[in-house]
Amino acid sequence: MRRFVIRRVILAALVCLTVLVISFSLTRVAGDPAMAVAGPQATAEDIALIRKNYGLDRPLPEQFLSWVGAALQGDLGSSYLYRAPVADLIRVRLPVTLTLGLVGIIFAVLIALPLGILAAVKEGTLLDRLVMLLALLGQAMPSFWLALLLIIEFGLRLQWLPIAGLDDWTGYILPGLVLAFSAVPALMRLTRSGMVDALRSDYIRTARAGGLSRASIVLKHALRNAAMPVVAIAAVQLGFMLGGSIVIESIFNLPGVGYLAWESISKNDFPVVQAVVLLLALIYVVLTLAADMLNAVLDPRLRAAG
Amino acid sequence: MRLRDLATGLGALIIAVTALAALFGPALVHADPFAQDLTHRLVPPVWMGGEPAHPFGTDQLGRDYLARLVYGARISLLIGVSAAVTSGLIGTTLGVLGGFFGGWVDDVVMFVITCRLSIPLILVALAVVSAVGSSLAVVVLTLGLLLWERFAVVARTTTMQIRNLDYVAAAQAAGASRAHVLLREVLPNIAHHLVVVATLEVALAILLEAVLSFLGLGVPPPLPSWGLMIAEAKDYMFFSPWVIMVPGLALFTLVLGINLLGDGLRDLLGASRDA
């Protein structure tokens, strides 16, 4: 167990380092950032001045190290567009994205878990097939298209929910649903297969033979075993969701990190882009690490193995 | 079981129809997908009372929707298949090497896979396309370079399962070179798993291309990518919802078809469930 944990932590640290290099180099493939800042009308002297002021005239490894050093202290550089520290820009917007991700994962679990359990309990019946069909349809649904359809239906025709912006908590409902939708098929399949395996196992047969009620068997005994991998995958899915928020936030005009990233990409504001890439990657690394640890703690086989 | 076959058949049918439309559609549909006609803007499809000259209606610039859909099918299929081939080459190479050699090679492969997974896909794809400039080739390469991890994971696990089997050992004992063992013994015996992954990746690449184009950083206008069609039409969706319904349904149906076929193939070929 300890060996597993140490290996896993070292791997996570190495991944973080690689992500630092990637997010740094990502914005340098575009060519000269100084030209992008200066704009089309700038003279050669302007560009040279900008290059000097932003430290872009130093060798790349040096720029990288000073960027990493500053990032470790929470200084992610400053935005060319907003003329403000990137860390501040992100700090203001992060709660929106995190809330959206949480709403999304809660919706996803609320939809996927009951349906997955239902499919497993009624394995092989028409109901099971319908649930699996729903998973297939969900997998094929382009999220941005679903978002537009929901906006037309619930925002415009029925006028139940706001379609853009965040005046109050109801602004999270539609985007949260769309975000949830992308995670539902995977979670549903996993719940179903976990429950099917659990319901076939010996301890369930024993529980049945012992005369426990069906509801108690399904919900207390089988679910407890089937739910663990689902929780772990849900953590990973949350990481993907935060990455997917860029699409959802730009459609629903939510002032989150995803929207900021989209805006910065289209306006060449590269310090912001690299900071957001870094942030989302780090969140993902931490979430998967947590999920692996959770799995290790819960799975006695992993616990025993060294 | 009958239902399964039906679903697989439906998937194959959807793909066949789309492929035929992509290949021969432009020859059959007489309208020009790029020709604007401002006197015929936002004509609804015929089943909603439109004009027979434009069976699927026209967009906000009066361009024929059917012609654009058919042309868009080309783009979707082209990008989906090319990106899957690119990512297949990368992922399979990594996975087979890691699975076959184990040890530090495998550690490196696992590390690369983990790094790839931690990179926010859409964000990085957008940033790269924005930096390099959008074109079909850039979109294909970007997606190909980002979507290989499932190939790698499946190739790795399946290679591990067979690397100690008799026929691999026999080939090695017979003095076959490493390259021969990998290409002639290992690869053919994991190929059926990879075919299933490939279908899923084609579907994923098509969806991602649509997302990139929708956000304005995929296929450059005026090329009629389905995602771009939805993006361009979305300002008009409140009064004419079909402008986003038609390309969205096309996208949804094609991806569904590919997934149905993929699921069918998985059962047919006995591929692993995590493929």
C-alpha cells in the first residue's frame, strides 16, 4: 500500500512538471508573443520595448524557470488584455466554474445512479435495454447542440429558466444539466455493470437466503460495493467536466474560467491561456490522485499488494 | 440478440448513407454550397412549408442547406477517419511497446498516457488551432495528436495478455526479429480490439471537430462543417429553430451510427469491454 501511494505521488509530481513545460511551450508555438501584444500598428522599437519589459528577450529556459518560480508563489503573470494579474482574474472566476462542475457532477450522479441500478436489477428486460439505449443516445449527443436545444425549449418556449448569465442560482441549472449529460453514459454503464456483478455474487445470495428484503439487498449490500468505482470515476469525470466548461460557459455566457480561457485564446492573451491550462491540468491530476487513493483504500486487494 | 443485430445493422446503414452522400452527394445536389442568395434567406425545409428547390431549406445567407449538409458530411468523415488513423498509429505504437516490453518502457508509456489525460483536451486543441491557424489539416493533426490515449491503453493491456502465449514464444524461439514478432504476431492478434477503439475515436473526433468549429477555431468558414453551420445559424434559432436542428441532427445521427456499429463490432469480434 505504501509503495503504491509513493509511486502514485511521484507519478503525479512528474506529470505536473510535464504539464508545466507543455503549458509554457503551448503559447510559444504561436510565434513572437511581443508582436501579438504590440498589435499590427506597432513599430520595431515598440516591439523591442515590449519584449524587454515582459522579459521576452531572455533565453527560453530562463523565461520558463522564472515563470515556474513565480507560479509556485501564486504569481501567474499578468494579462495583456485586462492589464491585471492572471491569478486575480482566475480567482474571481474559479468559483463559478467549480460550482458549475459540482452542479454537473451532482446532476450526473442523480441521473446515472438510479438508472444504472434499475437496469441492473431488471437485467435483460426491456427496461434494461431502454436504459442502455439512453446511454448510447447520450454518448452521441453533441453537448453544444443539446445546450442550444435546451435554451430554445426551456428558456424561450417555456420560459422557465434563464438562458444566459448568472443572476441567481437558477442560472446554473441548464448549464449544469448539459455538463452532466456528458458524464451520464459512462457513469450509468459503470453503475449497471458493477451492480450486475454484485447482485450475482455469493454474499448477495447469502443475504437473500437469510431472508433480507429485496430493497435492503439492492440498496444496502450490492450498492455499497458497486458504488465505489463509480465514486472514483465521478471524480475523474469532474476533471473532464471542468475542461468541458469552456464550451458550456461560452454558450451560456457564464463568467467562469472556461469563458476566460476562450476569450483569451481568441485574443492571444497567452499568459491567461497557459495559466488556465495549468490550473485545469493540476486539478485533474489532484482529482485522479484522490480517486486512486480512494480506490486503494477501499480495495483490499490493492491494500494488500505491497 | 436480434435487437443487437438490428442496432448494428442500423449503425452500418447510417454510416453507409452518410458515406455515399459524402462521395456522390455533391454530384447529385445541384445547388452550390457556397452560393449566397440573399433573396432566399432562411427558407424552411419542405416539410415545414419551404420550397422544393431547397429541400432542407437555406441558411441566413441563402445558401442551400442540403448542399452544405452533404459537403459537411465529407468534412466530418474526412476529419473523423484521418484523426483516428493518426491517433491510432501513435497510440498503438506506444501501447504495444509498453505492453510487450514491460519494465521501464511500460513506465514511460504509462507516464505519457497520464500526462495526455491530464491535459484539458478542448482547451489545448483550441489554443493550438488558434496559434497555428485553422485549416482542415491542422484540425486533423491536432485531434490526432490528442486522441490516442484509448488506443494506447487498449493496445497495452491486450498486448500484455498475449505476450506470453505460445505462438509469441514460438516465434521468438524460432529466431524471429523483434520487429517481426511485434508486427506479425502481436499486432494481428490485438487488431480486433483496436478496430473497436477506432470506431469510437472516429465518433469522438467528429464530435470534437464540431465543437472546435462551433467555437470558431475549427474548420475555417465558408467550409460547411456541421459544427460551423450550427455556430453560424445560432443567432437565428429563436425564430427558425430548424437552422440548428438540421445540422445538429445530422451530427447526432452519424455519431450514433458509428457508436452502434462499434458496439456491434465489439460483440461480433469478442473485443474487450474496456475497448
